[in-house]
Amino acid sequence: MQVKETSIFKKWFKKLDGHIQVLLLRHINKLASENFSNCKPVSNGIHELKIDFQKGYRIYFTNINGEIVLLLSGGHKNSQMKDIQKAKEIKNNL
């Protein structure tokens, strides 16, 4: 399965430390291999990939035409509700 990143995701990802990027890429590659074990639906076709590291990273994605589209990284658990709302907005504008 192909994974596509939005410009919003790319911008957020570039700000992360290198070791965090490597960790998140491992989890993103699992999505590409159709391993959704750490994922759950959150709203309107948006799913949350949960990475238990430090404060707990979240990546929000959807599936469009068989491709995974990374909408936005939710950052940490404490910004989860705000990030889900932002992911909804991004999805509606795809």
C-alpha cells in the first residue's frame, strides 16, 4: 500500500529530532505493509496511529482509493482532540 504525506505532515515531521523521525518512519512503514495493529478509528474515516514513546505520538491518516494519506501528526496525547479536529478539516479539503 502506498503512503502519501500532506504538506502539513511534512512540515511537522521536519521539525522533529532525527531519532523521533526514525521511530515514526518504522511505524509508518508498518502501515504501508498493512499492519494496523496500533491503529484505531477516531472519526469520519480518520484513524489514529498510536506510538507509545515519550509523551505518546499520534499520527492521523485516512485511506483514499487504496492509498494511505497521512493527514497530520497529532503530536502528543495532550493535544489529541485539537489534532483530530484539524485532521478532519484537512481530509475535507483533500
